[in-house]
Amino acid sequence: MKIIKRQVSVLLAVMLILSSLTAISFSASAAETGGGKITVKSNICEPQVYDYTANDKQVEVTYYLASEYLLLNMQFGVYYDDSVLKLADSNTVVSCIPNFTSGNYIANLNFPDKALFNATSLGLYNFRDKGVFFNAVFDIIGSGDAEINLDVQVLTATTADSALDVANAEDVALVAYENVNSDLFTFESEANIIKDETKVVKLFGDLDYELEATDDADVYSLSVDLEKGDYSFRIMNKGVQYCCGYTFTDMTKGCQYNSKWTKESILKASGGTYTFKYNTATNILVIDYRAPSLASLFGDINLELEATDDADVYSLSVDLEKGDYSFRIMNKGVQYCCGYTFTDMTKGCQYNSKWTKESILKASGGTYTISYDIETNKLTILYAPEGAKCSITGDLMFVLEETSTENVYSVTKEIEEGSYQIKVSDFGQVCGAGVTINNVTTGLTVNSKYLKYATFNAKGGTYTFTYNAATNVLTIKNIK
């Protein structure tokens, strides 16, 4: 602890310098912002990082101080990136330093990239209970990463217990420029990102959710788990209410909304996972539905398998490192087992509730799509090698290599005469087509919703497999 043998630190000279600074007015028109990170930091506390998006309007920052000592004076500056942030017009000296306005203070909020403050009072400032040291709201006017940095140069306390004792007390330097006695106080920060309601797309009513931006600039989406029940809702599209008086049973493939309509929508939910997708340009809502999981793996692999378009099949893709994994299956609350050892995959292995021995998956490492039929109790595992963007999986397993054409992957392989069950792994998503390929195909469309294998009847020879990831089309040529 640093004790200074004087009664009041001399900040008046600094205050005079600060007060003589020329006030510079600054204004910036709000620009369309992207997003980034805002780091809230100080020389006397740990930094905090906050994400913001194009839908966010402002950030409110608060710094807190707590000390057993009463304070005599302080001096600090707040510095920020004026290409991303602007001190909001709503800020005042009283709102920024509410606990320092009872004595002599000077503040300058008119700089474009900083705000400066100091204060001194023989009446003392009490932060024995944690109080607001600084608070301000910043407009987000740009995009990219930015910092808000509160730099405390001077923070002087006293050993006095009240203003009446100051004359006989000693000063205590909590902060004296580079010298920080952090064991004598606590200092912390927090921030609140404030959304621009004119940019927000949300459901409101019984369903109160903000939809998130997607790669499609017009589409906002969110997945939520709902219990069985009836839910009424309307849509807020960037500050305007849109309605549709329809009643949906678990899903809709595309329902038109209109700002002139007033009646709410009703979702009669069976219970499960619902994905809401709203197009702000066309005002069309799509709801996708997935029933609750009835099948899961437990052991070295713990997965809740997700419902698919096939009512009996539950499936999920997972990335696994090379190794041996033991597991059993839970089917509607009942344990099912199979004591087999699989090397990367199985096209359909029978499980039984009477068996007890766990299965072993000897994984080479990569993406594994695990599917379980709760009616037949059969397990299917498809495999895409680690690092493979696209591959053939099933009875034939090999990686498709990138070509000079964007989104097109291809490989040439020797294939013996025979009948093979195959699917395509498209960036980890397994796509099928329940058709028969007699030696070649000029263009077969595969889809992740198709659970059946394509049957490839090969006459034998050299084959070129080509897959277009943009169109989901597989071609097979027999070149010799």
C-alpha cells in the first residue's frame, strides 16, 4: 500500500489543462453495419469481448469500482475506435460519472474518439459498496473489431472514514499512472449490446424468439424445441408487424404473411424441434419439423439421434478421431445390443433387447453417419474419410478429389464386376437415391433425405465417378 503524506492530491492543474482543451463537435451518420467484436478493456481490469451483428444498434458499457477506502480524486480517459463507434448524444456528464458529480469535476465529451474526466472533492466519494465508476452508450456506426479502453491515470483515496477526518488522514494512491495497487480495490466491466429493432426479425406472442441472419441475406431462421401444445404468434419484420391467420400442424412449406392482416397464426405442435425460416423479401414463412429423438447411442459414443423424413429412422453425423469406440443403443427407453465389431461402417446390423454385449466401432477417423431404425432395430453406419469433402461410401469407399471446376469432385477407380450399394458423402452429409445404376449413369440426383442406397451393377473395369456438389448430381462413366 502506498501512503502519501499530503492531504489532497493536486489535480487542479490537470483540471485546468483539461478545461482549456478546445471542444470539437463530431457527428456521424449511421451507416449500414456488418458485425465484429467489441473489446471492453482497462489498464486496471481484465478485458471482456462481445460479439455484435448488423442487427445491433448500440453498446452500453459500465465500469464498476469497489474499495474499502473513501476517494479524494480521480482522472481517466475513455478511448475508442471512431470508425466503428460514436459516443451517443444521450450521454451526459451526470450519466457517465454519476458518483463523481458532488464535488469539483471537469469532463469533455466532445472529442471524436475519446472522453476525458477528472474530479476531486474533500467531501469524498464512497465506493465501499460497488458503484458505477463510468457508464456510456456508444452508437455502432461501422463494422469490424473495435476497442473501448478506459485508462485510469490517477485514483487517490484517503485513510479518513469521513469528510470530517480528512485533515488528520493520509492519502492512499490506488492508481498513480503506472503504479497500480490492485490489492486495495476491485475494478470490473460489463457491456450490453442493444439491438436495432428496425432490423430485427422475430416471432412474438406465445412464441417469443428472435430469428437469426443466414447466408441468404433475405432469410432469417431459428430452431427451437417445443413441447406439445398450441402456440399463437405474429412476425415482426424489421419494425413492421406481419400476420397470417392460418393454423399449422407441425410445419408449413411456405405460408404468405402480410402487414395488412392482423390475425395471429396458430402452431399446433406435436412436440419436438421446429425450424422457423422467414424470407423478409417475400414475407413467406417455412416451418420444418423434427420429432423428438427416440433413439440414442451411449458408451464411448454418446449421441441423441435425430428424426428423419422416414418416421422410423433416426440419424446423426459425427466426426470421430481414429480409435476404438464401444457403445449400446437406447430405443424408446429400452437398451438394444449387438456384440459385433465394425470397421468404419455397417450397411445394416441387427440389434436385440435380449443381447447385452456392446458393439465396437474401429474408426479410421473421419465423419460417421449413424442411423437406426426403431422398428426393425437395424443400425447403419456410413463413413467419409477424414479431410474428404466428397466421397463414395457403402460397399465402395473412396475419396472424390477436387477438380479445376468449382464444386466438382472426381476420381477414377478399378472396379470388379459385381453389385454394390453406394451413397455419396457431401461435406459430411450422406446423400442417397433408391435406384439401380446399370454400369453407368449420365446424371443421378442424390439427396440427404433419401435413406436408401443406390444399387450399382458394375460390369467391371475402369470407372470415373464425378459429383457436382452444387447440383447434387453423380455421374459414373466406364472408360475401359
